[in-house]
Amino acid sequence: MDNTSSNFIKDIMISDLESGKRKSVVTRFPPEPNGYLHIGHAKSIILNFGLADDFNGKTNLRFDDTNPLKEDIEFVNSIKEDVNWLGFEWDGLFFASDYFEEMYNRAVLLIKKGLAYVDDLSADEIRQYRGTLTEPGKESPYRNRSIEENLDLFERMRKGEFGNGEKVLRAKIDMSSPNINLRDPVLYRISHATHHNTGDKWCIYPMYAFAHPIEDAIEGVTHSICTIEFEDQRPLYNWVVEQCEMENKPQQIEFGRLNVTNTVMSKRKLKQLVEEGYVDGWDDPRMPTISGMRRRGYTPEAIRAFVRETGVSKGSGAVDSQMLEHFVREDLKLKAPRTMGVLKPLKVVITNYPEGQVEWLDAENNPENPEMGMRKIPFSREIYIEQDDFMENPPKKYFRLFPGNEVRLKHAYFIKCEEFIQDENGEIVELRCTYDPETKSGTGFTGRKVKGTIHWVEATNAIPAEFRLYEPLILDEQEENEEGEDKSFLERVNPNSLEVLNGFVEPNMKDVEPQDKFQFFRHGYFNVDPKDTTADQLVFNRIVSLKSSFKL
Ligand code: ATP
Ligand code: MG
């Protein structure tokens, strides 16, 4: 099988299976339930599930819920939905918090082996004592407490005898290690907080660096895939697995994060955009979240193809957001029926068309996919066209309507502009045109040619609709650094990222369902908004426009 293009992680798996180091491949996707998933997580999901699938292996969905203050069941549920929507099913569904007892016991084992101690230094002091890349750290005055004292203090930490921050449990490794992660890292902290899964059972919580290797080992994960920032933690990961005497020995493998231009990709920043009202929730169609992309109308197929194309490497340059749009267009090209919608309507009266008459014209649903069949669209004396398709004083090479000019109405007739009507402010409010019955579409008329073809909607049967058009949420292409620490991203929020228009669609659209996707002729692909569409009001989100300068 071939979910992912060939890459170095796949190569490691192949060689581990061939050498007999591993009997199977077991991976996990380990989100912290402290926000909604974004396109970066999609990469991790596709790698973990896709690679395991390639080797008929297994993948667990494991919630890394070791920080009670930030986590919530709302996020747990959204993450499950997003993983499924992307097309994956987990083998086991686990919570790191289900392993708290086991983790505690392993910590006790470390204490008994003289490899962990309870420290009374404050967080600030610990930081000061840690040293720098060029200077070794200093040992804590509490470092040489006896095993008995440490066992007693650690048990009392668990019982809740101390306040937040009063004590921590630290590994006893090497305060002068060139790898700062090995300078007696903190393993447990005190936090009197209610946990979404364990309630008030615990008031000490394991740190990620201690918890993660144990979680992986408990589940029999073989290849623990994570992002490159964790490279320096790999020695600690291995130390924990080894010294905690875990039976299974998972291998941590790092790859470069996915970054995409014109957006931000960190839950912290996305949360800020939501909480400070820059967007309308985590699933706002401008957000790089999976739920935002779903609501915008992106498809799982397009996201998977995009992630596959980005490959797997140790580097983390930003990928052009247009590449993702390219895959969305590619996926929708044959799937989405084509139709006509007028976003900024201008009324046209066809003065020589019989009053009261409506005829039903044949229209192909997708010329690139004839299997999608035909539909009938009404035509009459009154139609809407786009305001932009008329100009009183056109520049050269403007082939649409202007006084005296003739254009083709898609699927219908040639019409010629005879007159335009302005209101008291000089705004053009109506066109008077004539049509030529000889030029009916599909009759093979060859008498003369016109250069412009425009779309339209018959006025008396038209259905009103709202159209939401999007521009990038974040303006320039300045990359986030690894820690995502650029503070200026709020200044880069595009004030014009949403444009709302009110226009009309064909009467065939009366039965559309949320998430149905269409190509509106000349405007691009649109999705029926699942949240704001009601029985009385259709709302279409523009998924992507038709044109792109992007080349693969
Ligand atoms: P964020 O920085 O956005 O909060 P995170 O890494 O803290 O992301 P987790 O919930 O801990 O979020 O991530 C779950 C998994 O997704 C981890 O294995 C993480 O490495 C991976 N992941 C997160 N962001 C990206 C990204 N941009 N590219 C690839 N993988 C990612
Ligand atoms: Mg995280």
C-alpha cells in the first residue's frame, strides 16, 4: 500500500521489519486536547495512520491529557470527528490520564533506584540553576535527599500536602550534561486542578517528557513520530524508557513541522484569533483548522493529496498555501456540478422577448464529466447578470456588455445592450437589451461570433443567496519561527479577509444540502455553509477561485 510517498521514516520501518528488530508497526497520533486540530496536525495524522497502514500496522488515537488547566472534552470530541473525517480509524482510543497510576509507580521505581528526587527549589530557581549552552548547571541543595525521604515526600505530594509549585519531582541525571534536557529534568509538578478525565483524583501531574515515552511504551508503539523540536529530547526519551524498565522500547523519530504561508499554525495563536474575535470560531472558514477547512468546503481527499505532496523531511520551510488550493481544485473539478450564480446582480430586461413567457433551456452539469448529466434552466424577459459585466465606457479589450455590444449568455442566446438606466445618483440600475432567437445555444448557430460569454440567472425563478468570499487571514508570508514566537501576527491579520455579497442562484438550488459543493461559472468552487444556511437563506462559502498561478 502507498498512503505516503517514500520517505526516511518509511525506510526506517522497512529496515526494522526486515532485520527483525520489529515484528509490526504500531504508531499513535497523540494530540493534547487543548484546541482544535489544524492542517499541521493533518500531516501528523496522515503520517502516523498512513505509514502504519502501509505496513498493515496499527495506530492509536491517544489524548495527551497531562495538563488539566488547558484541556477540555469539547476538544476531545472535535479531534475524534476530525480524524474520522480525514478518513482514518484508530485501533485503540486512549487517554494518557488513564496511565497516571502506572506513571506514578514508574516514578517511585526511579526514586528507589536513586534516579529521582523531590526538589523544593522554585521554578525560577530551577531555571537559574540549569545553566546555559556554554555553562554547566548547578546542583540543587535538595539533590542528595535520601531515598526514604524522597519516597515519603513524593507520596505526600500525591496526597495533596503541598501547594502548587512548592515541590517537584526531578530526574537525577547530570547537571553538567551538554544536553540541557538531561540536567535533572522535572518529571512531576503539583497542580491542584480538576482534570477532565480524572476529576480531583490527582494533584500531581507528569511532565510531557516523562509521560510521553511511558505512554508509547505501555501501548507497544514501535515508531513514535514527532516534530523536530523534540530531537534534543530523544536522549531523555530513551533514558525514561530504559530506567523505568519499560518492556516495550519505542523509537522516537522526528520530522519537520508543516508550515503554510499566509496563516498561523499554533493552537495558542489560533485560540487568540478565536477569543479576541478576529474570526467566527475555530471552524471559521478562514482558519487553518480541519473544522474550518471542512466548513469552507475543502475535501479530505484534497488535504491528503496536499500532505502527501509536501513529503517528509527534517526541514520545516513554509509550503505555499496555493499548493493546497491547487489540490482542492483538482479534487473538485470532476466532482462538483457546475451552475450559475450572480454575486452582484444587475437587472437586465430583454425588450423583444415575449412578456410572461418562460422557456427551459438545456445545460450540462459538468462538461468535463458527462456522467453528471443535464439540467433545465429557465429563461425569460428578465434576468440578472453581474454588475461587473457591464461598463458604460469600457477600456480596450473589454468584451462584455457595453452600449451597442453583443455577448453570449451561457447556455442561452446572444443579447445586445441597447440602453442603460441610472438612478438619481448615477448608479446603473438596469439594462435594456435585445436578444436574437437565431443564436440559441445548442442549435449550431454560426452566423456571427461574439467575444464575450457571461453568466446570468433568470429573475423570476432566481433564489436569493449570500456569498462569502475569502482572502488569506494573515497578510504577509513571514514565516513563524519554530517556537511560533513572533508576537506580531495579530498585526498581520488581514482586515479584508471576508467579503459578503448578496445575489442569486438558479432555481435548481432549492434542494441543496449543507456541505454540497458547486462550481459557479467564472467564480470558482463554493460550499453550502453548514452553520448559517437555513430554510429561508442559502449561504455559500467560496472554497477556492478558479484561477491560480500555482504550478506543481
Ligand atoms: P501546536 O503547537 O499547534 O499547539 P502541538 O504540537 O502542541 O501543536 P499537539 O496536540 O501536541 O499539538 O500535537 C499532536 C501531534 O501533532 C504531535 O505529534 C505534533 O508533533 C503534531 N503536530 C503539531 N503541529 C504540527 C505541524 N505543524 N506539522 C506536523 N505535525 C504537527
Ligand atoms: Mg503541544
